[in-house]
Amino acid sequence: MFKRFASFRAFGLIAGLMLASACTATDTGNAAPYTDGNEYVTLPAPNHRLSNDGKVEVVEVFSYGCIHCAHFAPVADQMRKQLPAGVKFKLLPAAFNDQWVPFARAYYAAEKLGAVEQTHLALFKAKFEDHYPISTLDELADFYAAHGVKRDDFMRIASSDEVTQQIRKDAQLVQAWQVDGTPTLVIDGKYRTANVKTLDELAAVTQWLAKRELAGGK
């Protein structure tokens, strides 16, 4: 299955940051198609969510530095469009190591500037298909500038204390969710995808859990 990119170097990163200012599962009969402890795991209470907006929350923990996330991105995009009303899809950029921190900073700058929708898939394509050198914050700024984002605004936000604090907060959430690789999906802070065999199955398990949660956990 997917390579596990980190064995929690992310939490050595927290101190450094402080210093740095689509598939729908088919249910056959009454048998659940996926089992707890296999394709997904139930997370220990209390449930940790990104927000409390009253909707079922599906969070993809990802990185623009992760080739598996690049492969999953179009599948995730299709899955997002198929999620029912009452379910909200969100992204959380993992910063498992120093190399991934610029990608997390870039995501939050793009989010603040309203550029995620038009650049999310394009960034994966530029890095992993077109093989542009996109690793540093400067290189990322060049990418976003080529997609209409003001470079100075991007760098100001990406380097801000606010983004640093957000990355620290994300690291704590990722730890609470027991995520050790990407892409991983967390549903309503209660369930985490686990031993899936394909990216399509990853999407299918996520949809099944989200719909079950929307129906009251039944």
C-alpha cells in the first residue's frame, strides 16, 4: 500500500516552528462492506475536528510533496463532488518534515488568497508530471504567481506567524488522529482510513463512513 512518509518527525517540528515565529461502496445485505480495524479505525475519544459547523467533516491529510497524494488528487476531487449535502470536504496539509513545511505554508497562503480551487490539481501536475522544480517557498511563489496570485501577498501570508501557528495546530490534530502517512482521510474526527488496497477503495471507504455518520452512525 501507500508508503508511510513519516514516523512522526512532525512533532520535533512543532518546537522548531515555535522558534521560527469515485466510488460509492455497495452494501450487500446487512453486512458492512468495511470493517473497523481493517479498512478504517475508530479513533479514541474525544473526537477532534477542524471546525464545529454542524456538518459531517471529511478531512484529507495530504502534502504537495507526496506523490501518492498527487495520484489521489483527481480521485479525491471526484469523491468531493459526490459527497451528499451535509458532508463537507476539507484539506489539511501535513508538515511531517522540514521539506514539507513550505508546501503547508503555500496551501494556507493560497487558501487565504482564494486560489486553492484553481491551483490544487495544477500544482500536483506541475511538480510530478511536468517535473518543474517546486520545493522551496520561492519556487512555490513563482508557481502561484504564474497562476495569477500576487507574489508579494503570497510570501507575506505564507511566512506569517498566523500560518506558523496554524501548522503547529495541525500537527497536534494529526497526532490526535494517529496519522502516520499520506493521503489519509479522517471522517468527523471519529474514523481514520487504514489498510486500503487502492486509491479508489480509499475514496469508497471515506464515502461509506461519511454517509453512515450522516445517517447517525447506522
